[in-house]
Amino acid sequence: MYLTRFPINRTRRATRQMLGSPYRVHAAVAGSFPSWSVPDQGNRALWRIDLDPGGPAWLYILSESEPSLVGLDEQIGFPDRPPAWQTRPYDGLLSRLAEGQLWSFRLVANPVRTVTHDRASATRDLSGKRVGHVTSRQQASWLIGADAYTDCPPVEIPPGLPSAQDTRAARNGFDVPLDDLGCAQVVVSDRRSLSLHKRDSDKPITLVTARFDGVLRITDVAKLRHALTHGIGHAKAFGCGLLTLASLPSDSR
């Protein structure tokens, strides 16, 4: 597999138009691979946009084969400069993972829960539907569980959140350690709620997303490798699910 980092030119009109539509980014990413090498539904490329206020913007792509980003560079990149994107093999990172290791991580995800019965309205049947978590605490607890907050300053934990043993983190081979104050080392930011319109439907799709930055500890190497290569959660076609790792400073291990 390959991980690609592509610099985005935020000043271009085409960039603003593309970034405003996950459909357009998805199509652009898919168009960066030859038609005969487009992966099937089970192995489609994962992608993520990293936007930092006042800083650089990057498109990350994880794929089975190397993408050709010349066309994307002409649309939202810096085509008057030498190509600046980087594509590197991913197997080296995957082979270095070991249980107990600490890594810095970033994940943009679609934190949702499945409604088991309709509390919202007697006139709408929401049973079995996926509903997005909207508060930062709900979103963090979707990833790491309500139990991670028991030693933090007292806060109200929303009912129905999973325990630390039944979270996305546990299912994907990692946990998030606590800091010296007893709080989980994760920050939730860039929380968004987007309305997406399908061509064949009049009803918009509401997509709730959040970015998670923090420290993880590997508990199951095989599960984490699967999470890194297949993504976490739903809405992967719309820029969610790609988990990336980076080394921690030596003094923080």
C-alpha cells in the first residue's frame, strides 16, 4: 500500500469549490487512478483533508497503487512549480508496529450511533437509523468510551455511551492513555455537520464529522493494521476513516 501527501493551494477558487463538496473530492481522488486499477468497494482508497487555520492544507490518500495527481495539481495545487506531492510505501510502518507502542495519531471520522427505538418523534420512525453524535464529549466517547473520563473533573456523561471495552478504539486495536490529570489524551476539533445532496434523491444526507488528535497505545497489532489500511467507521467515501500515525517525541514516551 501507499500513503500520499498532496499540498493544496487554498487561494484558488477551484479549491474552495472542491473542498465544499466531498462528492467532488471523492471523484477527484478516484480519477487519480487508471480505470483498470480502481479498487473494489472493499478496498477503495481512503482520503482525508487536513486544514489548519492559517497554515498549510494537505490531502492524504491511502491506496493499493500509486496515484497520478497531475490533474488534481492543475485544479487545486501548484501546477507552476515542480510536483510537490509525496507517495511512500506503507508497509514499512505496518511492519514496525508492536503491542504497547505509543504513537501520535490523527483521525477524521463520522461518529454515529444506531437508534434502537424512536425517542425523537412519534411521527417519524428513526429506529435502526444512524444518527450523528453532535457534542465534542459524545464524539470523544464514541472513540474511547465514557470510562476514560471517570477520573477527570466531574462532567455529565451522556447516557448510552459505550464503555472503554466496546469503543471504536478497542475494536481497532488501541486505547488512549490518560495524562497526569487522569484525562484521556485526545482532542476533538474541526467538528462539522454537512448536508449532502444525491442526484437521485430529494432528501439531503446529513454528515457529521470530527477530527481526533491524540496519543494511542497499541493493544492488538493485527486489528490496528486492519484499521490503518481499511479505515474506521462510516462515510469513508466522504473523507472519513483514515487513521494516520506519527512518532512521538522521545521525551513523551
